[in-house]
Amino acid sequence: MSVHLWQGGLGLPERDFCFNRENGTALIRREYVAHLARMLKLLGSPGEAATAAAEKVMEFETALAQAWRKLEDLRDPEKNYHKMTAVDLTGNHTPLIDWNRRLDAMSLRPEVVIVGQPEFFTTLNQLLVKTPVPILKDYLRQQLVSIHAEYLGKDREESLRAKLLSDVHAPQKWRVNAPPLEHSRVPGSIWHQTRSSHVAVTGITRESLVRPSIAKRWSIGTSAWPLY
């Protein structure tokens, strides 16, 4: 078994959606912020407060996107394969995240982990230091609702991707080493590989990312997909 960690945390499919200035992409960004506001309203935030919080969440996601590698930079598997111990990952990139403890909570005890983009995790740690806790709470709350939006019923908020991004297809063949777009939501997506499948552990931030005070403890969710 090997445990892989990959850049993540975006509600939009990939980083260019945060920075592309074309009219169509700019429209998607505006609609995404409106989507975030609706999610926060579903969670009880008043209208104006939800709108302001959505803007802050978008700023946080955009800062995460700055640390994402571009699609073309993901094509080289060797450059996206960095073997290290969980202790080294914590010490060199994410001092706020005890990876041994996190992985042990998932019953994962690998000798080493494979980190796709170490600089992403360095930036994630920096953002955890400087981002106000209320913004992190709002980010995690809307992530939880967005991930489970399909279970809210037809009269509730539909998935943003179903509304705006229906032309986003499955990963291209050259992305064989990258997790599917569905797993881009969680900062630092984790999956472990067995002989027959990849199992994505998409709950690394459910326990408040780092500090229990940020959000309530949520259960870890997993999903599996076949090897390409």
C-alpha cells in the first residue's frame, strides 16, 4: 500500500478557472461566488453576511489555486512524485499538520508518503497561519454542504458543476497519475493505492484542518475508482 497526497481544495475544477480573464470564465467565477453564498444561506447565514463570507471563501480558494501546478506541469510523473516520511512532510512543509496522527486516524500507517506537489502543502500551512478562523469555518461548512448537495432534494441548491460545467469531462489520459476532478475540493487530497484500485480519502480537512476549534469533527469519507 502507498499513500499519495495531491493538491486540492478548489470548488472549481482547476486553477485556471480562478485566473482566466475570458468573459465566459469570469462569468463562472461570479456564479461560483453566488453559489457559495447560497450554500452559506442554507446553513443559516443571513443574506448580506452570506454574500460577504462567500467573497472571503473565494479569496481563500484563489490563494490555494496560486499554489496549484498548472495542468501541463502535471504531465511529468517524476516531477509529481516526491517520496518522504510523514514526519518529514510535517517538519519541512506543514508544521501545523501532524500527518502521522492524521493518517493513523484513518488507519493508514505507511512507512513513506508520496507527495505530488510539496509546495502546495507549504502554501496550505502558510494560509492556515494567516487566514482568520471564521473564514476557515465558512470554507469547511460550505464544502460539506456542496459535497453533499445532491442529497438535499430537487428544491435545494444543485451542484454548480451540473449547472455550469457540464462540458468538463473525465481526466485526459495524460492525467493518469492525477486524482479525478471530483477530488479537487479538499486541501491536500489523500488516496492510498492497492493492487486493484485507488481509494481517495477526501476527509483530511473534516476535522477542522488543524485545530479542533475551527470546526466540528466530521467523519472521514472515502470513494474508490478503478486504475486507468
